[in-house]
Amino acid sequence: MLPAILRAALLSCPRPLLLISMAGWLGLAALQFGVRVPEYCGNLANIDLAYLANIGDRLVFVWHTTSKPAMMANWLLMLLAMMSPLLAQEITYLWQRSLARRRLRALLLFAIAYLLIWSLAGAFIMLASLVLRLATGDIRWCFAILLALALLWQISPAKQYCLNRCHSRPRLAAFGWQADRDSLRYGLQAAFWCGGTCWAWMLAATAAGPAHFPFMLITSAWLLIDRQAPGRVPAWQLPYSLRWYRPA
């Protein structure tokens, strides 16, 4: 069942999105296996910070010794790899609802707004991951806590509400500045509700250590299958992604 759902989702995804996703995965693979991955929690595993008095001092130390461009590059690649297939319905809707001469402009405005929200979210996610790593002092505990948080969020009513809103399609103006406004607004809306659905898994991925790449692959497939789920009343319930769930 699940492989069939995943296959159908990939086949229905616009080819440009699949190519963008593939480019993201290739970039992540190069960092993971060719250069290095700036693991936001994991890169501290071999650093002794015990001599620093508190978490604040440790954060300052790590901030000045970590490559910010490398961290942001890895975050952008994660977004391209994992989020591109999730936007199949949004991109198709925007393409079909825009005039031919405005389509590329509408897609660009949508992408700018979408990446803006996720870039801001990335800063908070990396900071939260780093604080937890410094607080626990152990990469394994950091990952275990974040994985438990992701699983708890996955079955929560709040997550189901966000997932339901991911399926909403706003009215889009066809002409003038209103069309540009609506494209930007749609990108902000899509990123906000997508972030509400995915944030816990993205947070856990930052602490996966050596398993960073395979964990993201599994998470990406999980999220794509989950996005195909029909809307449900928000409640504590098993996710659509789990094999033993059967829609009513």
C-alpha cells in the first residue's frame, strides 16, 4: 500500500520539481559523503565544552566556531530535496490558475515567499537543535528526544489541522498587482502550514548525526505519503503514513 502511494505521488509530481529535488539530494550526498555535513547538533560531538560555565557561553563559542554559510547551504539543500515534491499540488494549482504570460512570474513570487518563511524557520530550528545538544551533552540523547517529539507531533490534533490546511486552495487574482499579491500570499500560506506539518521532522534531522542522509530520505518519503492523506478531523490518531491505518 505505502509503496504504491509513494510511487503514485512521485509520478504525479511535475518533472521540474523532481529535478529540483534530485539536485538537492545530490548536493546533500556530496556534503555527506564527499565533503562534510555541518550537523547542527552532531558537529559538536567531539568538542569538549565542559569548561564553559553555562549554555549561553557555549552558544557563543559554537556561533563563532561554526561555518554559517555551510549551515545555510545544507539547510537550503534540505529544503530543495525534501520540500519540492510536497509542493506538487500547490505548483500545479498556481500554474493552472495563472495566465500564460504571468505563470513564471507567479511561480517565482511563490518560491520567494515560500523560501523566506522556511529560511526564518530554519534559523529557529537550528538554534533549538543546538540548545538541546548543549543542554543534553550527548548527540544520542539529543536525537532520541527530538525523534520522540516528532512522533508525538505526528499523531497530534495540531499536526492534523496543519495538514488539512495544506490542502486549502485560495482564490488567485488573474491581473495586475493583485495577482502578484496573491502569489506571494499563497507562498507564505503554503510555507506556514507546511512548516506546521513538517517542523518536528526537520528538527530531528538536524540531530541525526552520521545517519543524517538516510534519515532524511526516510523522512522525505514519510512526509510525501502523509501529504496524500485525505483531510480528517483533528484528533489524537495514528497517521496515514503508518501501514496499519485504514481510512474510514
